[in-house]
Amino acid sequence: MDNTLVDGRDFKLGLFSPNCAGGLAVTKIPERWRATWPDNLRLARLADDVGIDFILPIARWIGYGGETNFHDGVLEPIPWASALLASTRRVVVFATVHTAFNHPVVSAKQLATIDQVAGGRAGVNIVAGWNQPEYEAMGVPLPSEHDDRYAMAQEWWDHVRTLWTREGRYELEGRFFALKGVESKPKPVHGTLPVLNAGSSRQGRAFAARNADFVFTIIGDSADGARVVAELTSAARSGYGREVGVMSPAHVVCRPTRAEAREYLHYYAEENADWDAVDNLMRLQGMHAQSFTPEMLASFRSRFAAGHGTCPLIGTPDDVADEIEHYAKAGLAGMTLSFVDYVGELEQFAAEVIPRLEAKGIRVPRAEP
């Protein structure tokens, strides 16, 4: 199976968080994304047809409160990914797995099974965890030290990788998981899966540099992105002799005119923002995650309402294509996209923006599958 995500030819485009109610838009508008299964199936088939490289879910267990209880409805990534991969031909679909909530033996077999279903198009997004209310919901203590979360994630991934590559029955000792007489089949189609990790904290970026194919990190803008790319690629090369691609999430409002784009942004992310949910989200990010600096959290309130604090791509098709070009020139390997209406707006993005990216040489046209 041809996998455009790992071919290294051009700037990659993915979709982020369509499995979650609201997507990344913390808004009260009645037409907000509902994230039903029919919604997701329609979106995945459209992504397949227009050449989107991958789809990345969020694993979420409880909502963020507010009037909408933002992210209260979430399709769990493992069965969601399996079903989407069985219904598509080309697009890579990631499963997001919290290492604190999922046993490595179970996850290794689940992910390998999904990859078998997909003919080698599955990916794994490894999450060390940060959201204290979710830990409480699971009855699992949140480690007080950020380093401990990543120590557990490292051991989890070491065990999963061994289960995918080692034959027979054996023991795996560790601080967090001691496995006795374990074995695991089937294996992934290509021996492993593309690994993505959201590494924005110091520990997260070190984990990603050591293990991930793609570091998924929050940045302020393209200039900040160039700095982050330089830091992360240098850390991976000098520390581990590895090459990594750096990606960042974005939210898109693309309209025929800038005025229309700004008007719609104001409509859903200012006039109708779910500010209580925004503030709950930002409070939890500030308390328990290190994805955003304190300065980002202080200035990003509207950006959180618009797209969970991600990079804004706002304006005409030319504006959006030009902005993506800036990120590509900054050295990013790709970006994820989110929309208020994933299906309708992706159709327009594919018709108007992707041809402009191809004309700029940022994207290579996708052959028909």
C-alpha cells in the first residue's frame, strides 16, 4: 500500500479531532460539528478522495463543561480508526492512545489488528496524559512529576515495540509494567506503525525526539515554527541519530473574501464562544499540561475559542495557501486542519486551496487510488 504520509515528497495535510463533538471550535452555534459516526465516515471518504494524507483523533473521556460541555461526545479512537480504515483506500488513520489508561499488551494487539485491516495504513499517536479530571474518572493517580508521565510512556512504548518485533514467549520487566510469559501476534504489516507524539513540553519534546516519526507541537506562528523545527530536529539528530518531522495543528476559516472569513470567525469564536468551556480548558492546560507557555495561555483566549489554541489560517483561498506556504518554508513537515464544518469546508479547501499549494510546489498532486 502506497503511504503518502511517509514518502517524504511534500508538505503533508491531515485532519485533527473530527471524532470529537465541536472538533476544535469551542462554540455554541447550533451548526457546530456533532462528530457522529455518519459525519466521520463521510469526512474520511472525502479525505480519501481529495488526497488528505492522514486523520488524527483526540482521545477524550469527559467534557470540559460550559454550556456545551465541549468534547462531551467522543468516538473512541481504536474502534473509530479500525472502522474508518476498513472504509477507505488511501488515507492514514491514527489511533490516539493514553499510556496511563491502556495496557501495552492489549494496545499492541489492537493496533496491529487495525494495521492488518488497513493493509499498513494505521498510525499511533502516543499520549502521556495531562488532564487530571480524566485521571480521576479512571481512578488512576496523576503523577505529580511531569517526568514520571513520560517515564511511563517510554516504558509503554518500549514494551509495545518489543511485542511487535519479537517472536515467541518472554518476560518484560519494568517499573510500570511487568509482563510475564507474554507473546503477541499479529504484527503490524510493516513491522511498526508511523508514530506521532504531541511534544510541546521539555519532556514531551525529548520523548518525541527519541521515539516519534512526527513531533506534533503547538507553535505561535511560522517564525516560531522555524525555531521549534531547528530545536527538535537538532535534538533528534544529536541525541538519538534520528530524523523527525515536525507538524503543528491549525484551524481554518476560508471564505471568498477576507471580510467574510473574519465575520464568520467573529460569529462562532467571539459572539457565540462557550467561554466557560474555554476557561476550563485553559485552566486545565495551565495546571497540568506544558503544551502552552504561560504567555501563550495569557494571550490566546480567543484563539482557544476558535481552535483550541492552534495556528489560525484565516482569509481567502490565496491567504490560506500563502500562510501554509510560510509554515512549509519554516521547515514543518505538515499541518493538521480543523474546521467548524469539516465536510463542507474541506470540500471548499480541496477545490480552492490544494490546487494553489500544488501550483506553489508545496504539494504533489495525488494519483487516483
